[in-house]
Amino acid sequence: MKKICTFYGLFLLTVGLCFSQNVITYTGSENYILVERSDLSRKDNGKYVGLFSREIRSFISPVQKDGVNIYEGDFYVDQDTKRAASVVGKSLHDSISSIFKIASDGTFTMIEDNGFPSFRSFPVYSREKISMGSSWESQSERAVDPLNKGVFTRIPMYVQYSYTRDADYHGIPVYVFKAKWATRYGGSIVDLDGDSELKSAMGSHEADVFVSMENGAAVYIRDKVDETFVYKDGNSYNFRGTLNLFTEYPPRVDEEELMPVIQRVAIETVSDIEFEKTNAGLRFTMSDLKFKPDSAELLDSEKSRLDQIVQILKKAPDSMFLVEGHTASIGREQGEMQLSLERAHSIVNALVARGIAAERFICKGSGGKKPIADNTTDQGRAKNRRVEITILQ
């Protein structure tokens, strides 16, 4: 078996890769959207249930801290269950946070792990020079939640790679690798989460991996999967079909068109709305929003501020928007988190009613965990009770 580079990073992060070198060096990435799309037929205890279509999307933004890349991701899941061509259910666009770092040697470390990204250290490249027909092996990892319950199990992947051909993918010259591995979980395999409901898993994967010749990024992966998961209650679930993984890049906002609108809104609202550029994009902060006490119902007096924000958002017609609710911290963390998310929903509903498509929003509640002022004063608590809207770019 040939030596490999232990590349603990997202399979789609931009990598500095040169096949004439023995060592792959991770060089960082700009903001991007990570997408995992699955179309799987499902059988419960051997009985066909239907076709499940699930899409995991995220906006990921890098931050440099002490020379190390820290990545902050906001993931959300859409899941449709289809029977007789009709949609049975679909999830909401609530953010699932993920924070991780990648050192210059490619070492991947989770800082906040809520199950995403699903694939970790995949693909891994050979340390040795490769040519057509070269093969190598590596160990990767996958976080699985087959029933979409928010309960994840991390399963090791022992992957066999082979370099099969060169191709063109949407105008990008790519190397094409074959990747094969078996799903094996249970028995002598240690449960990495310790409290997972999953008892065992078995199955097979065969993937085509398209790697950019220019920068070594895995621009597209198509994985044919057939695997069965058995839970501790005795029920088994089989999934068969395809997983497609790829990146998208957020559209750039036309600031020449946007800035005059922002300047006009700033004058009209005085200090009620603050604007700043962040790593994720342009952020608008609305402080001291007036809701009914302990409620997510926005008072009528706040409608004018939302009218102003809509003018700005409509100047970014192709962008996604992150809406993050915050509360003052008064010692009720769980209630504050829920209330801040409900208030983010309330703002989104108001913006949707003003003509912005609902699917363009990601909602996030941070409770009182990110104060910007002193919570011991009325003025400070008023500033902390805020909603932030970011044009992701």
C-alpha cells in the first residue's frame, strides 16, 4: 500500500495540489457553498417505503486566527419523502452550526461538531507521484444520521482509490478517480459517539471523484450507495441510490448599485440600523427590536425598519441571506436560544411578506451567547436584543 497524506479536511476545500510533489499542502479557500444531494430508495424492515430526496447545503466562511484557517459553516437540511410522486414532508431552513480548523499540514479539527460536514478527510491524495492507473488507500470518516433525527454516528471509511482518466467537467480540466469502500460498523468497531442508537451498518460505496487539475479541489463526487442500518430497537433501514457532492460559489454583490441604497437607508433610519462588512458578507444589525414581551411577535412600530431592509435585499437578487436572532442574557440559556430563533423566523416571515422568496433565507438563533454590550445595564441589554441579516457572498 502506498503512503498517503493525512488530509483531515473537507473534500471540497480548495487545496494546493501539485502531482509532481510528494506532499500536498493545504492553502485555504474563499467563501463557498457546500452541497450534498441524495436520492435514495428506502426499505424499512424489508418493506419499500418510498424515494427519499435530501439536500444538505451550507455556507462556509474562512477566518484567519494565528496563521490557522478557522472555518464557520451554517448548514441546513431539506428532506422530501416521495410516495406516488407526491411530497409527504419537508424540513425548514434552520441553521446547524459547524466550526472547524485546518492547519497547514491539512489536519482537520472540529471546534463545534453538530454532525456536519458529513464526509471528512475525503478524498485523500497519494503522497507519491501518480499517473494513469495509480492506486492508493486511506482512512476517512463519515457522520451518518440515516433517519434525520439529529443523532449522528461517526463511521470510519477505508477507501481504495485509483486514477482512471482525465476529463472536462463544466469547462474545468479534471482528473477522475475511482473510490471504493465498504460500510462496516458494529461488532469490533467502537461506537465513536458513545451514545448512538445505531447498532450496526453494512453496505458498499463506489464513487467517481472529479479533481481540478488547476488547484486539486474535488469539484464533484458521485457516490453509488447500497447500505443497511440496524438500530438497537431491532429495526433495519436500507438505502440504495446516489449521493452527489459538489461546491457552488455565492454570487458577488454589485456594491456600486447597493451602496447608494445603503447610504439612503442609513440617513433615513439614523442609528436604528448599522452596516458592516464581515468575512461572510455585508451585515445589517437592527438593535433594540420591539417585540411583545417574551414573544416573537414584532410590534407594528418596527415595520418601517423592515421596509428599509427590503430595499437593500432586493438589490442582491441572487444571494442567500443569513438571519441571526440574539437576545439579552438574563440566565435562561435554553429559553433565550429558542426565543432568538423564533424572532429570526418572525423577521424572515415579515421579509417574505414583502416579496423576498422564503428559500433564500437561513435562520439562526444564538440566544445571549454573542453579546455586543454590557448585559447589566438597560442600554446594553437593548443593544444585545438584535437581529443581524447578512448578504452571503
